[in-house]
Amino acid sequence: MKFYIKYPARTTQKIVRAWQHIASDIFDRSQDLVPVLTGYLKDSGSLTHIANGSIIRYSAKYASIQEIGRASGQTSKVPAAMIQSHSRGTKSGGTTTVKKYYRSSFTTTSSVSIKGKFYLTRAYDEFKPQLNAALSKYIPDNVVPPEKRVKSKEEKAEIKRKKLEVQVAKANAAALKKPILRAKVK
């Protein structure tokens, strides 16, 4: 499903600027949360501002596994590749040169589960209230879905009260539908 909302150019620019500002904060926080062993994953992170928003990306091959994790026994396909000529160490302590060769694709199964670190998700979650607040300045309430808006304590209490009323009404309706059994005593 695709839908487009047209705003005046000035409003659109303000929305994009608000998003880009928060995206910079999200990226900085994700850099603080990213797991570091060699620094490669952290160094692979990038923030790119584009015309209609921003892209936060971690380009290390294992970035998604570090973010969301991997279950033990999960299979993954390793694509075919041309392996360039390189040196390799030998058991005797020397080196040997391996000639360039073609490695066909294969499937591998993980033997160890990896728990996700959710560094990017946690960073986004920390700034979600600020993002919603910033965007709600420029987007009318009828465009931002109610479940996406930041709710006050009063609004949350009212929603909870209405849900409770619905549950009570359903319970009363269910009780009225049940037949009443009466036993006659002789």
C-alpha cells in the first residue's frame, strides 16, 4: 500500500529537517551502544541525509546478526565468489601463496545462537518521543495515527478506562446470554 501526503514545500522542509536532526542523535546514540570487539562494526556505521529524510546504515556483513541476533541451527546461503590470490600461513610457521580461484556458493548452518544487541533499535526507541513531538508540530493530529502520537498521562488513563468499560460491557453481555439453570426441589 502506498499513499502520499502533500504538504506545502516549507512544511515539508521543516519535517525533513526535524527528522534529520533526530536521526543525527539516533546515529550518535547507536554508535555509543554498538558492540565493539575490533571496531569494524562501529566504523561501518554511516548517516546519510537525503532529500526526504535520512539513512542510518551499518554495512558490516554481520551487522544484522549483531542487531537482531541469530538462532542456533539457522541456515544461511554464502554466495559464490572469486577469491583473489593471497598468502596463507602454514602449520610449520611459513607462508604459502594461494592462487586466484572461484568458490561456488554453499549453505552453512550456525551451531551457536547469537543474542541480538539491538543497538540501533534501542537508540531509535530512546529518541522516539522527541521525534514524535518534533513531527507533531508540523503534521496535523488527523494525519499522525493516534497510536503513533505521544500520549499524555491523562490520555493514557482515559484509554485504559475505556478499555475497562468495554471489558465490563462484554462480560455483562456474555452473562446475559448464558441460560440460567434452575433446579426444582420436590
